[in-house]
Amino acid sequence: MSHIVTITTEIRDPVALRASCRRLELDEPVHQTVKLFSAEATGYCVQLPRWRYPVVCDTDSGTVHFDNFEGHWGEQSHLDRLIQRYAVEKSVLEARKQGHSVTEQPLNDGSIKLTVHVGGAS
């Protein structure tokens, strides 16, 4: 039986965040306090390609802080890819913790199809 799932992503797991950065070939996130344009934020900082300020992931609240000045200081698509990749990595980690295997298939529209094989070891 097949099910379609929609996930609202909060970034709360540093392990999944690190795995996401590795898969996207980004530098490892560093936990620190940084100054954005007009505020400070504390969390795991990820420097996206050609972004003026890092993205700051507060894993306690799940909130992602960033300032890309409506795309002038960084392309939204880079952040969207990070959040998508995090959702995939976290889903895979959780499925494997429960003893399931997972296959991943990138689709032509940029989405990613995950198939969880219940009971199958990975």
C-alpha cells in the first residue's frame, strides 16, 4: 500500500543536519552565535553558496533564522534544498532506527521520493 506524506520541517537534529550538509557538499555546521544584518542568532550555522549571512538552525526550537534580503543576499532555492535534504535525512534516520530500509529516488520536478520498506534492514 502506498501513502503520500507531507512534512512540515523543523530542524531539530544536529546529526541529520550534518548529514544534509555532507550530501549537499556544504561545510559542516558550527554551533555559534552570529550577527545577521540587524539581529543575532544562536544555533548550528550553515553557510549556503553565495549567501551573505549564514543560515542559523536553532535545534531547541526547530526555527531557522536567516536574512537573505528577499533573495538579494542569497538565493531562496539554496535554503529550500537544505530544508528538503534535512527532511530526507531525518526521515531515513528515523526509518532505519525502526529497522526499516529506505530507497531514495530524485524526481524530475526536484522532489525526492522515499520508499520505506517496512521490516527490511538497510
